[in-house]
Amino acid sequence: MRNITILVGFEASEAVINSLAPGTMVELRREPANLTDPCAIQAFLDGNLVGYVAADPKKTVLKGTSSNAPVAKQMDRDEVAGCWAKLIAAYPYGENNKCMRWEAELYWLPVWTDKEEKDDGTMTLKIGGSRVTYGEIINVLGDIDAYKGGKLLVRLDDLSPSGGSKPVPIVWVAATMNERGASPAGMVVDPPKELSAALAGGKALTVEPTKVLGGGNYEATVSLETSTLGDFHQDMEEVIKKGIMQARDIKERVNYLLGQAVPANLIHGVLQSMKRNETGTKVVRPRQLFLQTAEDDYLTRCLGYHLAGKNIRLVGEKGAGKNTLVYTVCWVMNKALARVQGNSDMDKIDLLGGQALDEHGTHFELSSFVEMLMKGGDVVLDEINSVKPEIAIILHSLADDARSIEVPGYGFVEMHPDARIWATMNEDYVGTGMLNSATADRFVPIFLDDQMDLGKLLKEMVPDADGKVVDSCVTLYGKLRKAVHDGKCSSDVITTRGFIDALEAAKWLPVRTALLDNVGSRPQDRDDRNAVCGYIRELFPA
């Protein structure tokens, strides 16, 4: 529906009228007792009546906006719980211009119809492992009934002798789990990410063994209290009432976070911290959202650090999803993003800005990097370890507690409290080096392992793709990763975008042709191209 016109001044006091400004949110309510206009809609600010939605398009309705009749029809629908309007611009109206006509944008509160009842989140787990490492598993398999009734617990543990590996869900006998030398009763095989999320922070959950499986494994159940969209309705309504985004947009974000097993407290935090984007730069929804697997919690961690006000440094190889993660977090949190590509030729002008020429002469023009930080958006400096140390040092006063910088030729610049700095890097690229320790210390480091589930990604991005073709693409991707690891190919052969483009084109072209063009021909090095095309021809014969 188009914007509306709100007439202000007939009912409101002068003080209330003067308090109105662009961006103000007013609540719209139907006035059924109005005998003159059955479509009458009142506008309220903090409980005070400030005006009416204009009715007569010839006299009062601003050009390009809607009168009250279609708005009233929409408000009377059972699916609508309420309506708010964000004031955009004011135009004098009436005798001696004592009244105002405000153009306003509508924000609808829906009647939430999503299932709100919680279930107990019961899920079935497969538990197994080496009998050397998980000695107690022998006893469970020998007499499974003896371990029922809350005698087994699952928690995240790292049993690697050398340490440093990621904690995984391990099953223990509750009575002995904290004793020195205690032996675990198995490891959860292919743990769902919902389980890993539920165990975060050192939590332990009761596991109920149900039956013995073949191969030295057994089955067990665990109950998780899962979140639903209904848990976040109140926070979502506040986002709508503040004019931050429409219901469909905030619902999409919450459903995405739930699908990635992001903990409920973090989702509440995201919603409660969300603000309008007033940077002048559009918030971009990445076509490919970051997919969080059961083995990692990169999205969860980045959201938590962002809410905590930290700057974040993502480290990982090409294809690990660094930029996809940055764009996804910014989209979720309604943050505009400015991206700067780092390289060895970058200088202060690239990072801060410099003199520019216009019809009036020369003036200093701040870089998009600094401007975004001033306006409250996020910035990302790609391949920060390819930037000369003396240039990277410029970030120090911005990335520490000072959050400000003196820009030569311009003056003192302060970062907006909501602004965050991201940095990405690959430790093994040609032309990169060790990051200055003082620079590195100003960012929370997150190392992204190459654990991307390409099959899941392709099925989500190209849902009508043939399952067997997707499986072959996963096999091809694995061969390419191994070739890079073994030094037979450069990292340029890794391209998730190429696989997506190929499967999208496969509706009209042979899969083999699409892969040769979009995956095999992407590398700039001839030897790389020949190697990749060889793998493709092997998996997809003519």
C-alpha cells in the first residue's frame, strides 16, 4: 500500500504538534463512532490524539499517497492486530498554515498465527565410539536397562589428548562423570546443531538409552526445550512499532536464526538491539545466507561479539564463508555495510579519504569506510594482512576504546556507538604476512575451518536441482579441496558461486557444460583450469 497523509492540528495542542518530527511513530486507530466518515482513522502519539488520516484526495491527500478508505479496509481485517505510521515529511496546510499534512509510511502489526505451543524437543541420538576411548560403552551395550532413569548425561567435552579440537557431545555416567579417570559412555554420532546449541555454556542434559544398535552403537533420546517464533512476538512487535522494518522482514530473520539453532537469548538480544538504518546505504540481504553446521557456531559467536560491541577478525581459506558470514550478520541486525578490499598498494587516502574537486574548487571527501563508521554502520576490511603495517596502524585508534581518529585535512572523527569494524584474512595467500600484534589485539579472532556443507548449500540455493547431480558436485568439491591441500592447485579453484551458477544453468544446459564453464573455467591459471576440467570430465563423462 502507498504512503498516507496525516492531517495534524485540528485536535492536537501546539506543544504536541511541535514535538512531531520526521521519523516519529504514531499509532493509528479506527474511529467507528464517527458518523461523518465511516473510514475515519485517528493518529495518536503517546496516547495523545494528534490528527486524522486524510480522507478527501482532492483537498487534503498529498499527491502519491493514499486516502483513509483503503487503510481502514485493511485495518478491519481479522489478520491485522494494529497499525503504526512513521512520519516522513511535513507540509503546511489550512488557514495561515496553522495545520500540517504529514506524509507517513505504514507499519502493520499482524495477528500472529504461528504455532506457539512448545514441544519438549525430543530427539533420537545415535551413540557410539571406540571402546578404548569410551570404555563405559561396553557396559551400556551389555545391560542397557541398567542405565535408564536419568543415569546418563550428555555434555560438550574435548577428549583430544593434545587439546585444541572442538568440543563434541560426549555421554557420561552421571554418578562418575566428574571423577578423575572416569570413562565416557560414548560420543553422539553426527550431532544435530540444536543439541550443540543446547549444550553451550557447560550445560548437561539427561540421555535416556532406548535400544542397542549394530556396530557397537546404541540409541538414546534427549529432550530439548525448543524455541518457536511465538517466543519472540513481543520483541518483533517492538521492532515494527519503532518503524525499523515490516513484519515480513523481521519474521524472515527470526525464522532464519531459529533454523540455525541460534540460542534464544541471542535472538532476543538481536531484536532488542535492532535500530533503524539511517546511514543512507541500503541493508543488503545476501543471496546466500551463512549456514551454521552442527560442528561450528560461527554465526552464534559473531552475533554475540557484535552485541558485546567487539570488532571481529575472520580467518579462513577461500570458500570458508568469511564474507558471507559478515553480510549475513549485518543483514540479521539491520546494519548497512561498507566493504574495502585490502592490498599492498592501499594508502591513507583509500582508508581515510582525501581532496576532491567539484565546481566550487577542492574539498576534503571522507572515504566510505570512515563515513559508515560515523553513521553507525559496519565496515569490513578484506585481506587485512595484505595491507602495509603502517596503513593498518591507522585502525588502532578506531578499533580501541578511543573509537575516534584525527583525519589530516578534515579534523576529528568519532565512531558511532553502534558501528563495528570487521577484518578478514587468509594466512596462506601470496602477498600476505603476519598481522601486526597490536592490530590483531584489537579484534576478536574467529578461525573458520572449511566445514561448509556444500550439498546443503546447493539444495537451499537451487532447490529444484537433481539430487544425484548435487552429490556429484559435492564429490567434485572434495577433490578440489584435496588438490589445493596437496599443492596441486591454487585456492582459485574453490568457487561455491561457480557451483550455484552451474546448477541454475543446468535447467537449460547440460550439467557437464555448465560445470566446465562456471567451475572449470573460473581459475585464471591455465594449469588450474586444466586440472579442474579434468576432474569434471572424469565425474561427468560426455
